[in-house]
Amino acid sequence: MERPEHNMELLCLEKDTVVRAQQDPNVFFDDRVLQSLLTIEERFLPRCPYFNHVQQDIKPFMRRMVATWMLEVCEEERCEEEVFPLAINYLDRYLEVVETKKGCLQLLGAVCLFLASKLKESRPLTAEKLCLYTDNSITSQELLDWELVVLGKLKWNMAAVTPHDFIEHILHKLPLPEDKLSLIRKHAQTFIALCATDFSFAMYPPSMIATGSVGAAVCGLQLDRTERALHGDNLSELLAKVTNTEVDCLKSCQEQIEQLLRSSLRESQEKQQRLEQEALNRAASKGVDTQSMSQSQSSTPTDVRDINL
Amino acid sequence: MAFHKRVLRSLGNGPARRNLFGPVDREQLQQDYHTALMQDLEEASRRWGFNFLTEKPLDEGDFLWEGVAGAKVPRVYRSSTLRKGLQCSVEPTSLSEAAVSTETGSTSAGAAPSPVQSGKENVPGTPERNTNSLRDLERTPEKRSANSNMLKRKQTNITDFYQAKRRVVGTPRKSGQ
């Protein structure tokens, strides 16, 4: 009679486990794979800044809005890291060739997420879920219709190279402390996502964004203090060699990423303070003890948004 | 707080579920959708020297088109071609697969799975069951362009159909038990 229980337990466990293949050394430790990626990556890049040439209605800040929303959906749905940059690649390539009204932009973002998720995930995002995230401003049928349109415009070239494809290759070639690897990877992935939200990175080759992100992660974690080979210029040269990039290009890319990070963190902080202030004002007007509230907020800053909801 | 949370929060804007740019102009959207698909189709026609709506080779083009019996083509290709035609809603081409399964059903007592319920999300609408379409399917483009009226009456492709039927009946046995 114990059996059924065991089965149930097993099912429950399976439900939330993402089955992940082990890293294949034949793929990640083989230089030919890296060289192939470097050869084909340019094929999937948007070629012109479409805001000047193609788009009339859509402005850079709107791309940022839709990219931000897409990233939030990915975060909330715990999508694979590659899904977001890949979807942004689709979006940019589509906007490069088709003039689009801003009213369609969110639909387009949803379609790109839909496609990227199908390509990269074993359990892809469903159409209904994506429609829900647009607050049902689009229908599933529209999503499916436009999926075809986007596929056609991108000529069904969906397996674009993303910066993530390079991360393991790069990490493998750096003398990094084993215990810091996953942290560096996580930080680099965050930088890649951050870059995807910013149009100034849209036409950079993925390999450069990847090297820049790893560089920024290694510097940011101050690993250069213990390992000489990771120190400043040494690191840049090492990274440049991995992806055959010019050292100067790489350096400037890394600087741009660090700058973007700084401004993001600043914005994040300002936003946080604004939210806290708003919460405090609201609480004060209701006559709540603001002293204790401000304390609890500063210790658990993430909860502020929940309070507002 | 996790590093990436702190970084990405700067971008955040409240709940992820939100409408970014106000109401969508549905009519315009539908119109744009059809225009875009037609554009794609025209482009493909030019590229391949083939009119995909009438399923006839174009006079000028880089390719010489040659007819192949429909049943010799893997099913995947047959259905998608016809679905594409259906989607563009220019020609009332009905889904061939439905026809195939209808015919098969009569002989194999419904053992064959209906390919219409293939579980694909991107199949627009429910295809009508139309036995006539089987002939459309089995006819080859070459012959069609030559004397399509005659072919509609002739049962030239009965052997092709037999092949197709056999495959359909065989499928569940392979995967089932």
C-alpha cells in the first residue's frame, strides 16, 4: 500500500525539475565549435540602426519598454537565459525590415518570445500565457498569425547565435577559480540581458558582448587581485585572443557595459528610494508608525513593491 | 539582494502583466497580417519561379519544375503546403489530410489517428473535411498545369492513394503496441 504514495511523491518531484543535459566536452572544449560560431555570428546581426531608416512610429525608448517587459516575462516565467537575448535578436531583425506601428510592438515582442522559447526550451511558453502578460491586449490567434509573419520576414533563420553561446568557451579558457565560476557565469548572464535591453549593443557581434560581459564580471568580482593573469590589460588580451577581437574594441565594449551597469544601478537605487518615499508618505497620511516601517523597508527592500500592490 | 535582481530592477515597471502601448487596432492588424503574408508569398514565387496559390510553375524562373506523385512525398510536406494555401485564404484549398483520414477511416475502422489533431498550435481554424481535396493532393503540379480539367475526372492516382493509405494504417501499429 506504500507504493502509490511513493509514486505520487515521485511525480511531484518530477514536476518542478528541469532536466538538463550535462555539458558536452565535445561541444564546449572544442575550438572548432568556437571558430564556427565566430564565423556565422555576423549573419544574424541587424545591419542598420533602424530608427533612422525604417521606423517612423517606433522610437528607441519604445524598444527599451518592450525589451524590459520581455525580460520581466522571462524572469517571471524562469525562462532559460538565452531566450531573452534571442527574442530581442528576432525583434531587431524584424524591425530592421518591416515598418511597424507602436501599437503592434508588444504583440511583436510576445511573438519573438514565443519563438525564442520554442527554440530554446523543453517546456516553451504557451500562447495563452503570453497573451495574459500583455494584459490580454492581444489574442492567441493574433499571436499565432504573426508568428508566421515574423518567421517569414526572418526567412526562418531562427537559430541565431547569442552571446550565451560563447560564455562557456570563454570561461573555459580563463584561469578562473573553480568556486567562483558559477557566480561569474551568473553575472555575465545578467550583463548580457542588460545589453539586450539597450539598443546601442544591438549591432555588436555576440562574441564581443560575451567577452565584454565576462570581462566586466571578472573585474566586478575583483578576481584580478588574486590572479595576475586576470589583471586589467592581461585579462583583456586573454579575452581578445579567445574570440579574435581587437583588444581596443573589446575594452571599449567592456567599458560600455560597465557604464550601462552603473547607470542601471543608479536608476535602481533611485527607483527604490522613490518607492520607499511613496510608501512612507502613504503610511504617514494614514497615521501609521513610519519609524518602524522605514526600518522594515530598508531591510527588505524587495517587499516595497508588494506593499504597493 | 541578488546582484541580477538589483541590476534588472532598474528596468522594472510594476507587474509584468501589462499593456504597453494602449489598445491595438485589430482591423489594421488583420490587414497588415494579410499584406505581410501575401508579400512573403510573392517573394517566394519570384524566388522559386512557382505560383504557390495556383500551384503552377511560372513561365520565367531559374527552376525547371517537374511533377512528382503526391503520395511519394512525405506527409509532412503535403500538409504544410496545403495549410499554407489555406492560410492565405485565396484559394479554398481544403486540407488534404482530413480527406486522407476520412478515406482511411472507412477501411481501418478509425484506427488511423486523425492528422488534423496533430497537436500543433499553429494550425489556423478547423480544416473542413473534403474528399475532393484528395485529388488535389495527389495530382502533380506538372500534370495539373497541362490538363487539369481532364484529371479531375480521371482516377489516375488510385495507386498513389493506396500507398498513402497503407502508410496511415501502418503508423499506429508502429508507435502503439
